[in-house]
Amino acid sequence: MKNIKIMEGSYQVSFSMKDKRHGRSRSISVGTYESIKDAIKIRDFVSDLKSKSKSKILIKYDVLKLVNEIRKDMGYHPLRNSQTSNKVNI
């Protein structure tokens, strides 16, 4: 499964992104999920963003902001490295 790693019973989704518009690309995690269904949903969402982008380059801050909105609907907490301070009450 492309972009999904199995780590001790959970699934980590990561993509190559840039920290800033002119920065270096590196692999950034967009979350760890307990179910494969959730991991595939996030992977497909980010892949779709990449395919719709004109430059085919993902910017970390922009992508994580969008991913946090989906994670909130799924009942997960926001990602720590996304500069979002809102927390989800479960």
C-alpha cells in the first residue's frame, strides 16, 4: 500500500511535502490511524489534493490544515505539527 506503513498494529500515512514554498521536500506524516479504513480515507484525500494541484507539490501547512478538518469529523485529535491549537472533545 503506497504511502501507508504498518507500525505496531496501527497505520501511519505519510507523503512527501515541503515545509515552505521554497523549502526542501521531506516525508511528512499526516497521522496514525487505528483502522485501515481511516488510513485509506486520508491517503486518498491527500492523493486527490496532489493530483488536483497545478504544481504537484504539497505544502505542509496547507495540507495539514485540511487534514485536521477531516480528522475532526472522524473523531481524532489535530496533528501536533500542524500549528493548530483547537482540540477535539471526544
